[in-house]
Amino acid sequence: MGEKWVLMKTAQTPTNIAVIKYWGKRDESLILPVNDSISVTLDPSHLCTTTTVAVSPAFHQDRMWLNGKEISLSGGRYQNCLRELRRRACEVEDKEKGIKIEKKDWEKLHLHIASYNNFPTAAGLASSAAGFACLVFALAKLMNVKEDDSQLSAIARQGSGSACRSLFGGFVKWIMGKEEDGSDSVAVQLVDEKHWDDLFIVIAVVSSRQKETSSTSGMRETVQTSLLLQHRAKEVVPKRTLQMEEAIKHRDFASFAQLTCADSNQFHAVCLDTSPPIFYMNDTSHKIISCVEKWNRSEGSPQVAYTFDAGPNAVLIARNRKAAAQLLQRLLFHFPPNSDSDLDSYVIGDKSILKDAGLEGLKDVEALCPPPEIKENAAAQKYPGDVSYFICTRPGRGPVLLSQQDLALLDPETGLPK
Amino acid sequence: MGEKWVLMKTAQTPTNIAVIKYWGKRDESLILPVNDSISVTLDPSHLCTTTTVAVSPAFHQDRMWLNGKEISLSGGRYQNCLRELRRRACEVEDKEKGIKIEKKDWEKLHLHIASYNNFPTAAGLASSAAGFACLVFALAKLMNVKEDDSQLSAIARQGSGSACRSLFGGFVKWIMGKEEDGSDSVAVQLVDEKHWDDLFIVIAVVSSRQKETSSTSGMRETVQTSLLLQHRAKEVVPKRTLQMEEAIKHRDFASFAQLTCADSNQFHAVCLDTSPPIFYMNDTSHKIISCVEKWNRSEGSPQVAYTFDAGPNAVLIARNRKAAAQLLQRLLFHFPPNSDSDLDSYVIGDKSILKDAGLEGLKDVEALCPPPEIKENAAAQKYPGDVSYFICTRPGRGPVLLSQQDLALLDPETGLPK
């Protein structure tokens, strides 16, 4: 144990967006929710966290770097995750490198952690969910933790509630559980990402100058002051969760869209019922909802579901690729880029959908006609600059280990960021 | 009865703003609500409807003019009010003019009605409440209806629900009632306008290009689709109404403000919980709430309560004149007039408060410093044009008959609009 070896693992973990929302904790320190929630995992090619974890007898303390900048690990959430993982760590042997770590060694060995989001942390796209899921997943692999992914999810949950849902691909349910110690508050996969292959997702990252209430303090205030939250948690969500599971199982998009939109709106309703009230959606969010509602109504059946987390960004789930292309035409008609942007940086992710929509350059965007469902001229307005950019993506897979050395974020010799 | 006489009455009726909100009908045609509501009547000097009603054997049909323009009386709401009043009409004798109308004559005689709001109808300031209250009050006087004001309120209610609360000054409660025929769904005065003389009211008329959902269709959709409304109506409002009555009785501004703000927010929460969701507040409304919440918090006790009806306008109730002056400084700092406005048309109503606030011209507005409770520069932003104008007013009296002939809106000879 006096040697200078470094042992490393690198993992990639997706972010997720809830379609039945988690809002409100019944236990603040264990992060136990007041209701079940259901999410869809987003394709890690477009939104994910990559984390490299390393252990070495040469490390003098636990250290972490997020997007290249060292951050403190002293917070309770990090400490809880590290403690729970060390407790479950097992013997690790790398015969090739001549390394052997005994179970008891993990209590003394220090860790280096480097994490990187392939999307802006500040954009309000559940970076902490992907981040904690990736931290827990990567460390569990490094430490040879034997627990299955659901049991790992209960550890990730203690870092950030919604992180537990990022341990799986496809559609995922976070079961609220009953135990006081939180041991049964875990995520399970409902169906994998291949089950409902038609879905296509467009995220509108909405410009905002307003400082937002953090979801931690926001949900605390809702629990303390909203007179509607308990009714939602006890009466509405249990039924809605069952209906959502059925809709997902049967790929019933009409029900899926109705439940997704209603639950997003109800989450924002309980935020508004909080004292002082919490506003996450802004006028741009409202305009996006109106655009989708109007189109869905004119089609006679839903083409797109919308859902908003603790911020103004819209996550729009289209029933298929065709609907996504039609959606993008509508979105780019109302929310064209500012004159200084180009289409290539305004629509990112799976850009292939742009071609389906007949939008190969800014000229095509400028030439877009108002959607046919718009009857009054007043509703055909354009709001350049209201949206910062769009991300096109799909439901995606769960965490994976990356074996290629060159994808690691830490130097294999020094264990420091590359 | 062959003569060409015209008999007239002119009344003036205030508008009102609910502090415990009415949202949702249990009977659409009788306009019976799902919960009690409480309102404050606004000073008719600044916001009121004036209505002249006339009867003459020379009239060939019932006719009505609103703000100088003839409108149809064929709608069910007008017909219900007219039918209920005719049913209760009594003998009328004007010896001076030599006119005698028998009870039975009212079924055959036609009416002319002219109504005028001293504020923009489109501004979303409960013009239909004042309008129907004034119509019913004036006709009841003309027809010598013996019913008291609470019984009249049950008739006005059938024109527009909130109109029943405009038959009294001060603070008014609309009791939802239990009877199927709506006979016990009436307004009663809680206290008159002198009881809580300190209060001062500032209304921010917020600019909006969005087309708003009418409250009639909005509340229908909420009743049909919101899973939170029934809980609000059955569990939350009954307790809150009792607490509000106590707060008003004891002039307990802290409780009054907490209840008023919470109930406004909960009303908008159930609108958001509607499918499709209804947004009445916009980003400007949100900014006004943040401004008030921040100031109230910094003072340690509420200085101002806010409430929003089915639109983006803020009704701000200040604990006293001093608080209202300080409020106006804050509002005019964040929401100065557009460069083409002058202060005289930007702040209307009881302008005396401007002097208290040290704001005698646009230069004083430009010289305003950010409120001391603002710590970050980002929160000290100005939004010229977000507010169309402010109305300064107070709690006010109930309906009155105007005896001066020159205030009548109909010509005493012809019975046609002057």
C-alpha cells in the first residue's frame, strides 16, 4: 500500500426529465419524496455527465473537479454518498497492475473525482441528477460494490433526489417507499429505451434574467406552506402514476401526453400555491404551451406533450419524428434565432430532424409560414431572442462504463485533471 | 297609459375586488359558486358604473346602451335579471307628473337602460360586476321593488356572479348558499367602508397583448378538469373565509395580507391546474409580486397585500397612506412611464398620494433610488411600458341613487341616450 499506483474508472450517465413530477420531501436529509415520480431518460449523446473516479495511496484527501474547476466535497450530500459507498466497498484486485485493495482499505484511501457535463450546468437541465448518478455509478464500479442498480439508486438519491432515476434508461419510476431509513425509496426501470422507439424530444432552452428559486428551498417552502400539495401527493399522484404506467406500457401517446402536461401544470400550480409564490415558468414558457395546446387541439389528438422543471425551459416530447419536424417548424416560426445567431448553433443535438423539417438554413426559417391552426394575426407573432437554443434528442440508455483511456478526465499517472 | 311620459332613475355602483376568490360555479345558469368569497368595494369616485334606467309607454322594446353604444339584451343573463325584477315590481305613483304604474303594468312596459363605466371596460377591472349591480339597483328603485339589498344581490348574481358583492360598500361576503334555487346565495356586508379607514389601494393596469380566457369559460374548464379545485373549495376556502372575517373585524393587517395573497395565488394555481392551463398573470405580474414580497419581508411585517383577478392587473392594498406612498415609490422605480407619457395621466384616481411620495413630476420619478431592500443590482431593473397606468383609490361605499338630473345618461323627454 506504499506504492504510487492509480486505479480509475470512467462512467457516462444520462440526465432525465420527470413526466410525473417529484416535488416535496418527507425527509430532508435522506431525501425521501412525498410521492412517486416517473421520468424518461434522455439520450446521453446530447445530455450527459461523464465522471472519472480514481483511488491511489498517493492521494491525501478526497477531491473533486466539476467542469474543470475544483469544488468542495464537504457538503452533506456528497458526504452521504461517499459514506454509503465506502460502507459497501469490496475487495478489488488488478493482477496486471499488481494492485490489491482490501475491503477495510477503502475507509483510509482517498478519492479523486472529475466530472463534466456536455451541456451548460446553468441551463437548468437537471445537471445534478446526472452528476450524482454518475458519481455513484462510477464509484460503485471502482469500489466493486455488489449492490444492483436499484440499490445504488437509493445512494444516488441521497445526493440529489432525481439522480436516482438516472441509473436506468428508458422510462423509470422512483418508488417513494415507506421505510423510515429510505431503504425502499429506490428507482426501477419500467421499460427500456427500445420499448417506445418513436418518441422524439425537443428542448427549448428559454432565456431568463430572473433568478430562480433552487428546487431544494422551493420544495421545502411548498411543503411548509401549500395547502394543495398534500392533496396532490396523496390523492392525485397515486392514481396518475398508475395511469402513466399503463400509458407507457401500451405506448398510448394520447394518455401519455394528457398526463404529462397535466402533471407539469399541477407541479407549477403547487409552486404558485406556495408562500411566497414560486414562478418557474415565464411568458415564453406560456407561449410555448399555448402553441402546443393550439396545435394538439387542431389535430384532434395530441402530437406533442410538454413538461417544465424548476425553470422556464420546455421539454417537448413528440409522438414521432414527423410530429417533431412539424413541432420544430412551429417553434422556429415563433421563436427564430436572434439576427446574430446561425442555425447550426441554434438547433443542437440530433440535427437530422432539421432536414425532415425542410430547414437547412436561416433562410428556410425566415420563409416559414404561420402554422395553419393560427386563425388570428395576433397569434402569429414572432419572438426572436426568447429562446436561447433548442436541443433535439430522444429517450436514451442508462449509465455505462467507458473503457477507452482517452475519455478519462483524470491523468492515469497523477490522478489529477488532464 | 297612453301618454308620452318618461320615468327615470340614475344610480352609481362601485366595482369590487375579491380578497377570497370566487372561481367555479356549481350551477351555471343560476350562477351559484362552489365556495364563499369576500371582497372589498372600491371607491366609486375612481371606479364605478353609472346607469340610468327609464320606463315609458312610448318605448317599443327593452333597449340598452353601454358606454354610448347599443348592445343586445337578448342574452340569458340580462333576461334573467329583467325577469326577476319585473316579477317583484310594485305600484309606482308620481303625483307631480301625474303618472301611475300598476304592478301588472310592468310586464308590458318596456325599459331603456344606459350604462357608463368611468374606467376602461377592457382593462379587466370587474366592469361586469359594477354593471350588473348598477342595472339591478337602478331598476329596483325605478320599479319600487321592496326587497332588501341582500335579496337584490341574488338577482344581480344572475347577471354576473361577482356583481352581487357590489351592492354593498366596505367588506362584503358572498355566501355560497345551499338551496338549489339559489335563493340563499346572497351577499351581505361584513363591515362598512368606515370600519377600516386606513387602507389605501393602488391598482397597476398591466399592459398585455395576450388574449385572455374569459372568466366564464375559464371557471367552467377549471371545474371540469382541475383535480385541485374541489379540495380548495371544500377544505381550504371555508377555513380561510372565517380567518379573513376575523382579520377584517380586528383590522389585523398582517393576517389580512397573508390570506389575501395566499388566496390570490391559489386561485391562479387552480387556473394553472386546468386543462388546457389558464395563465392570467404574466411576467410583469410576477415582478410586482416579487417587489411586494421582498419589501414585506424586509419590513418584518406586511405593508401591502396583492391580489390578481382574471387578468394581469395587480390590486395592491396598502396598510395605510404611508405604506401606499412607499409602495408607489417602489412601483414607479421599477415601472416608470414610457417616455411619451406624463405623470398626470400615468397615475390617476386619488393623486394626492403622489405628493406624499414626493413625486410631483417625471423628474422625481427619474430620480428615484432603488428600494433599500434590494441587495443585488440585477433586481434593481426598470421596465418602462410594462404598466399602462396606475389607479390610486380606497375602499368605498355601496350603490347610491343620483338625484341630479344632469347626471342622467338618458334624455328625460325622449328616454334616449343624451
